[in-house]
Amino acid sequence: MSGTRVHELAKELTLTSREIVSFLQEKGFDVKSHMSVLTEEMISVVKKKLVPKPNKKKASVKKTETAKKKEISGKGKTGDKKETEKATEKKPKSTPEKEAKADSLDTGSKSKTKKAVIERESTVGTDKKAVEPESDSVKEKKKKTTKKTGEKEKEILELSRYLTVRQLASRLNRKTKEVMAELRKRGINAGANQGVDTELVEEIAEEFGFVVAFIEHEHEMLAELEKPDDPASLKPRIPVVTLMGHVDHGKTSLLDKIRSSHITDRESGGITQHIGAYQIDANGKRVTFLDTPGHEAFTLMRARGADVTDIVILVVAAEEGLKPQTIEAINHSQAAGVAIIVALNKVDKPEANPDRVKQQLLEHDLVVEDYGGDVIAVEVSAKTGKGIDELVEYIALVAEMLDLKANPDASARGSIIEARVDKGKGPVATVLVQNGTLRVGEIFTCGVTIGKVRAMFNEHGTQLTTAGPSDPVEILGFNDVPMAGDKFYVVHDEPIAREIAEAKKRRHDELNMSAPAKKLSLDELFRRVEDEGVKELPIILKCDVQGSVETIEAMLNKLTTRKVKLNVIHKGVGAISENDVLLAAASNAIILGFHVRADKKTVALALQEGIEIRTHNIIYELTNEIRAAMLGMLEPDVTEEVIGHAQVRQVFKVPKIGFIAGCYVTDGVVTRKGLARVYRDNIMIQEGRLGSLKRFKDDASEVKQGFECGIGFENFKDIREGDEIEIYVKKETAATLD
């Protein structure tokens, strides 16, 4: 029976998992939850101390009768003592069943019956104590595991708050259609995979003889899955190495040289766009490499790489030195607490200056060995191959010092490195196994998704049946695309996997639904007034992998300014679909595709709806195009410039034309194309365009300071002597996002 879990033993002995866990913890055993595995000793202790005696009820009845005899024989103060003793002596010996039957057939008076019942109950209670003192755990069991309704006892059933109809039926040991029938009685026509409200769970469980105790079931399950392994079961594992650094400093080229392959030939523009997981044989020892992008937009992906790695190779171009993304890589690595090896690349170039780079590293607490520190720095060249063998040797040395171990016999767990949708295969994810051994056919849970391993492949496309610690594998069998960075766990039971995933999903949905709506306060009102002029660009983002979705969305958020807001209304993995076009049409959005495209049918629909689809393979192009689109949404900045003033000295009435102001230009210049404001006693009474500008009888385009002119106004006749005229022009300048 060794290998039995707590919840299995609890079901067998009709106890609760919580009671067994509490009892064993009191006895000093290392038991954490209902999923803990019990040893033979633990099972023996539980059965010996917690399980009630098999014939305890019958023994209680016999003891009760004995106690009644003693009680009757002890009554000496009443005259009924002799009669009672006589009746007791004449009463033949009988079995407890016969005694119970005789009691039930008693036809005495109501008062005598009531008295007998009271005596029976009191003697039973007294005798139980006499038979065997109750332990605290047994008392706790009575409180927790049963609830009496009349004479019927209802067992307490520990359930998660997030159950489907099928899962509830399974926990109640009933058929799914029975639970569905109970729901229909309550006016709910639910399917087998539909969630059940907690109140309904309680009602239905009570209908089938259970009392529900809601627990955070999935937390206990995950805690059990995350339980540290026995140190004796740990065995050495291969190291996981991540290359980090600034864009175009040669990370992928360096890895290309190490594994003698041509990774860069497959990358758009020679730039790594995704995290790549590769395994190589270096001098007879296997090493797993993660190649992360260096562009600033992929900060999140670099951070994810640091979280799963053992050693970071910080690649720095010797002729350029530390760059902003290099510093970010250092921060990620230091935060993850991993060992760092500095690879000074491109030392073959004439302008290379390794010593300057080593001095720059001092500013970030990286002291290389040459300067008396403990950080290994290797001068390498991805082009000539210089220092490559030395770098591989240092990787093996650092891995040996780290004493990396894992338990290959445990259930597999790991992290999602990347995820995407394959047209022929469906959801596909790259998993880095961090502990245990992953096998084809095993059931797993990963974030809010579950699945069964249908097939596994390495980076060469070779099909595998098993994958051990530190192995990166591509897995088929997900029911949905997981999020990059999600934890991956193998479980032995599909209902458990589904329960964990659905609990996470429902909790996430509840948090989103329970987010308090923002009320319209004065501050909010003022903010809206100020934002009336703010433009918004709705975007639908589709990418080939989940990691690109996250990082491009983060990049778009950085581009948002006080003048233009970028609003990603939908994001996803996979090709651009007709549904994306319809959503864009309804929300007046544009569609951005990264490493994906739309089929002919979708393109035709987009043309019909007037939706713009932009696809890119290089991050820089996408960034520049979005910035240009944002600038195009803005109106040019308009400024006013006062160019001259004139004073009205006389007003003339010209037939068929109207009133003309005879003016003297006091400063600047008056132009025919200018705009004018008329002031009277420093109060503006008119603003508009000039109707005419004459110098004597001739039309003039402009009149300068010190000269006289005649000015006519459009739609304005109330001009008087002494009025001041201000001439100005409007200038347009290109808008900026600042």
C-alpha cells in the first residue's frame, strides 16, 4: 500500500484529508497536503489511532445494557429497587439486536418511554467513555466530517470553488446526467463542461448526502507538484546557458560558431526575433543554449531567458563596448542570481579595445579576473573562431562548480519558452524541462491550458519519446496556446489538470469582472476635458508566437504619448483572420501582423471593409511605421505672428464698394493675405480677412511702415477714426509626438 496518497486513504477510511494531514503532522510526520504520499508506517499509525473499532456500535449496546443493570442495582432509595432487580433477573440473556427490538416494541406509557430514552442516552454516553477515551483527533473528526440531520449523517466533501458539472459528478460519485437533472429541477440547463455556482454545488451535494467544504484545491495541488525532491534522488544535469547582449553584437553568430550551424540564415534581417532553444555537444558534454534577442523591444523575452538559465554569456562587442541593452541584460542576470561569463566578441577588428570594456564592466559590479575579480572574461571572435574552445571549457567549468542537479525520476515540470499556432499541428510550444522526465502520452497542466503530450521534437525536428532535465523540446497536444513563461507540470489525472486550469481561468475572469468601475469624480471630469484633443489609434495585433505579442505590445505602450494613445484592443497568435477584419471594422482599427499574413479571402474582406492590414518581419520597420501613422493623425501645429499695425485716420464711403479706412502703417507691414483684428479703446470689435488693400487707386500686395493705405474689410462696416488695426499671419509647423 506504499505510495498511497492522503486523499486515497481518506476515501478508503471515510475520513477527511485534512484530518489525516493534521493528525500525522501532530505525530511529527512530514505531510503537507492531500496529495502527499504516505509510507507504510504512516498508514499503520492512521489505521491504529484514527479508525473507529469495527464493532464499536455493538459493543456500545452491550455496555449500555451492563451500565443500565449497574445503575438499576445501585438505586436503593426507592421502593422500586427490588422489582427492578427481579425483572432484571428474570430477563433472559439476549443479543443486542433483540434488546434493541424489545426496546422498540415497548408499549409502556409515554412518560416511562421518555425516561427510558433519557436513561439509555446517558448510559451510552457514560459507557462510551468507559470503553475507550476519545482522542482530540476523533472529536475533531466528528465535528468536521459529519453533520447530523435527524439520524442521518452527511459526510463533508472538500471541493474546489471552480468545478464543472462533470467534475462535480465525479466528486459526488454520481453520473453526469444525474447532476444535470438536479440542475434542471432548479431551472438551469447546463452542459457537462459548464461551471457550477458555489451555492448550487452546496445544494446538489446536500441532495446526494454531502456537506461541502470549499478549499483552494488547486493551490494544494500545485504546492505538491512544486514540492522539493529528496536530495538522495538528485542526479547531475546539463547546464542551461543563455546568450544576452546588445543587438548586432554577435550573439547568434557566436552560437552559430559554437554549434557549427547557420542559425542567422533563417532570421529576418540577420536579427533574432524569438527565443531559440538549442542543445549542442561541446567536447563530449551536452549544453543547452537559449539565444535571446538583443533589441530593446524584447526586454521581456530576455528577462524570461534569465529566469530559466543557469549561466549567462554576456556578449559585448569589443569595439563598441557596453550599450543600453547590454546594461539591461546585466541587470536581468544579476536579478536572477545566475553566473555570468563575459564574451568579448569581435576582437579581430582593428578598433577592438577589450580593456575599455572591462573597465566599463566595473561600473556595474562585474569585476573580471584580470582586475582581481571572479567574473570570467574570454576574448572571442565569431568570425575567425578565436577563443571559442576556451569559452566552451569555461562553461563546463562553471557548470561543474554550480553542481547542477535534478531528479530525472520525478514527474516533469518546466517552463514555456515559446508558443505559437501551427497551421497543420495546432498549438505548439517549446518547453524547457527543468526537473523530472517528460514522456509522450503524459497529461499536463500549463497556466490556464491543459493537454496530453502527443509528440515531442528537438530543434532538429527529430521525434523523441522522452525528455530529461534541461532538455528543450517542442510539444504537440495543447488544447490552447499557452503564455510564454507559464509553468508546465505533468499530472497523473486529467480531472486534476482540468481542475487546476479551470480554477486559474475562472479566478482570472472573476478578478477582471470584479475590478471596480471608475466613477466620474471632479478629477476625472477635469482629466476628460483636458484629453478631448487626444487622438487614439486602435490596433489589432497578430504575431506568430506569444513572446512577440507580449514584447510588441510593450513597445507600443512605450510609443504612446500625451497626444496620441495606442490602444491594443485585441492581440493573439496566428494568421490574420476574417474575424480580426470584422473587429477592426467595428472599432475603426488597423491590423498589425508580425511574421504572419492574411489569406486571400481575408484580404478581400479587408478591401471591402476598408481596413488597413500592415505586416512586418523586422521590428524596426514596424516601429517606424507606427510612429509615422501616429504623426499622420495629428493636425499641424498652428502659430500666430503679428507682422504690423495701422491706425485709422479717415473713413471714406466708396459707391458699390462700401466703407474704406484710410490708414497709416505705424509699424511692420500690412499684407493683402494677412488677417486683421480691429481694436477700439483696446477692445477687439472685429476679426477677419482684409477685403482690399490699396495704395492710392492701385491695388497693393503689401504696405510698409511709414506709408498710407486704404483698407477694406469683409463683412464689416462699423469702422471709425482712431481704431487700431493689428495685422497677423498664421504659420503651420509639422506636429510632433512630444
